[in-house]
Amino acid sequence: MEILITGGTGFIGSYLSKRLLGLDHKLTILTRNSQKVEAPNIVINSIEQLSDNQSFDVVINLAGEPIADKRWSEAQKNKIISSRITISQQLVEFIKRSNHKPQLFISGSAIGYYGIEQSDQSYDETYNSAENNDHSFSSQLCLQWEAVAQQVQDLGIRTCILRTGIVLGEQGGALAKMLPPFKLGLGGKMGTGHQWMSWLHIDDAINIIVKCIEDTTLNGAINLTAPKPVTNKEFTQTLGKVLNRPTLISMPEFAVKLLFGQMGEELLLSGRAITPRKLLDCGYQFKYPSLQSALEDLLRK
Ligand SMILES: NC(=O)c1ccc[n+]([C@@H]2O[C@H](COP(=O)([O-])OP(=O)(O)OC[C@H]3O[C@@H](n4cnc5c(N)ncnc54)[C@H](OP(=O)(O)O)[C@@H]3O)[C@@H](O)[C@H]2O)c1
């Protein structure tokens, strides 16, 4: 298949591009830096450079300013939103003017969609965030981002919206950020440790995106999370156990807020338990259903 990917140079996109290439698909990758894309992949620097006759079977949209790299100043929040909305809207316009419409549009989103208020309930794709008045930045971002992708669905094109959890991989993502203090024995829970962490092994993330391409019954919002989310306390203990390091030094809530501001409050001190209902219903078999098996694979190779 001919596949267009934005964000194909990122953490998830790099693993995905390698897998898709191995499956003999032909990839065109949007990047701001052409040197990041290796042959035989085709590189583009702007969606506007695509002609109306360019034909893609699948369009995958993962690009955007990283969410957890910097404190959320107003300028940074604008960058996080506008990078996603601009690229997504340009893709919508391309698909609208294209003479050969794709069969499938896959667009990024995140479990931030489900909001941040502390809760011990679990949430699946039937939850409607727009009706629940969550004013967090994470939720508002996802609502706006998904609304743009929805325009493609409205054209009658199968659209999968990936509500992605915390993806754990060796190169990049959240685990790479957490590892240095944990390896030194300086890791510990954040705040109360009661907040949920809905995580996913990178291999499952890629397998699920490939499944979205192959299984034409998959449609709409899909939670990309493992079936067993854990609390931050359990995540901390499991990571310490797999690394064989103590995890006694917890970071109090005020310190997280001081160091990371609103980003820390929403991404580190908050989190809901998200269930991958649609994936379980369609019979997807998780390669790493438990956190311990995922961390052992990633850290004991
Ligand atoms: N990783 C996770 O755990 C996770 C969790 C939930 C949701 N997601 C979402 O899934 C998508 C992929 O995640 P990821 O971790 O692979 O992201 P990533 O590593 O941060 O990569 C994102 C890509 O977006 C492009 N990009 C970065 N800043 C940009 C900007 N200001 N303007 C335009 N393009 C920009 C970069 O491409 P170039 O530098 O080549 O232009 C980069 O390859 C993201 O949208 C992310 O929000 C990820």
C-alpha cells in the first residue's frame, strides 16, 4: 500500500515506519528535517506540496509538538495545539481535494481525552468527554484534535482515532525520561501515587496500528492502552522490582507542581484508568498484557 505518515520520524512513528516498510508498504513521510528520513522512504516537507493526483491508500497523522518535553507556558500550549491542528487540517484539505481518496485515515489523540479528575472508575470509548465539562488542557486539546479528524470520517472515509496511553519503549517516550533516577535508586512515586497510569508496550502500539490498517471493521475512537492500567504507586514498585532498585524517594505533590507546573499536575499527578474495550471486543491479543512482562522485555534484553 501507499502510506502517508506525519510524525513518522518521532518515537512511535519510527517504530511504525520500520514495521510498515518490513510489510512491503511504500511510505511518504512528512518532516521538517529531511535528513531524518532514509531511503527508500519518500520525504515531503509540506502537505501542500502534494498534488491532487497523488494517491495514498492510508494516511497516518502522528505529528505535533511534544506534550511532555517542556513546562506549559501559554506560548508552549499554543504550539502544542497549533502544530496538531494545522497539520491535521492540512491533511483534511488534501484528502478533500485529492482525486484518489484514501481508504483509511488514522489520526492521533491521547487518553488525556478522558479528563484528569481523580476517579477509580474505568473509562472506555463510550465515554463522551464533551458532555462532562472537563476543562483540563489535555482534554480540550484532544477534543479539538479529534474534531478535525472527524471531518475525514464525515467524508465517508474509515477513520481510526488513536486515544494513546503512556507508550513504553526503549528509545524515547516516557520510560526513557523515568529511567535515569530509577536506575540510580532515586525513583519513587509521584504525589499520593493513587493516580492511574494507562500504559502500553510499543510493540502492542505498532501491532494495533497495523491491525487498524488490516481490520476494516475497526472505526472511530480506539483506546491504545493495555488491559490492566496500574496506579503510579504500582508502576513505581514494578519498575523498581524489574530494575532491582529501591523506590523509596517519592516526590511530593508540591515539588511536582513547582518543578513542572500545569504539565506536572495533569500528566504526572493525574490519570484515569482507561480500558481498551474496542480492541478486546475485536479479539486483539495483547503481546504484553501485564506491566511486569512489558518492563521485563524492555529492560532485561
Ligand atoms: N508517546 C506517547 O506515549 C504518546 C501518548 C499519547 C499520545 N501520543 C501522541 O501520539 C503522537 C506520536 O507520539 P510520539 O511520542 O511518537 O511523538 P514525538 O516523538 O514527539 O514525534 C512527533 C513528531 O511530530 C513532529 N513535530 C514535533 N514538533 C513539531 C512541531 N512543533 N510542528 C510540527 N511537527 C512537529 C516531529 O517530526 P519532525 O521533527 O520530523 O518534523 C516528530 O517526529 C503524538 O501526536 C503524541 O501526542 C503519544
